[in-house]
Amino acid sequence: DLGTAQIPPSPFLGPSAPSAAMGDGAEAAPAPTCDPLLKPLGDALDDLANRIPYSAVHSSLATEWDGFYRRNQTLARVSDVADQLLWFASQVKPDAMPPAWPAREPAWR
């Protein structure tokens, strides 16, 4: 009888996010938050990174950039901002920058 047939769960669908995150009755760990004073800087880094084409950076791996964007939303210290800026600057290929940029690099580091 088709009216009572059960459709088996798809092997391609994992457990729902809340139950997977919480496990057996345990509460999920709180998501890391961003210092409210640093949030605009994280947002500005995201905006800047979104303007650079993948052809102008050394790595176009989505996992690396997903981590970069995630870290921009969890900045807790000014040193976190500096780390993100240095990582981003190291990703931009020299050919994507104006000719005078490499000469000025030591001054901003």
C-alpha cells in the first residue's frame, strides 16, 4: 500500500545542525563573539577581501577564505586584527599592486 510506505532517510543528509551540535542532551558551546569595537574592522576586512579577485591572490582555496571571513567575525583583540591584515596582505600577489607598493611594505609592517 503506497499510503503507508515509509521513505528511508537519505544517506546524503546528515543530522540536523541543532542535534548534531548538542549531542546527547549536552548544550552547545556558545559561538565566539567579536569585540564590538573591532567588529567594524572585521567587516571592513571582509569588504576589502570581497573586492580582490581570486586571480590576484596566492590561494583561492575556499576553506582558507572561509576561515579568514570567520576569524574576521570573532576578533577579540587588536592583535587579531593585525594577524588578519598580515595574512590578507601575504595573500595578495605583487602583480596586483601598484609598482611602488613593495618599496613601502617595510614601513607598514
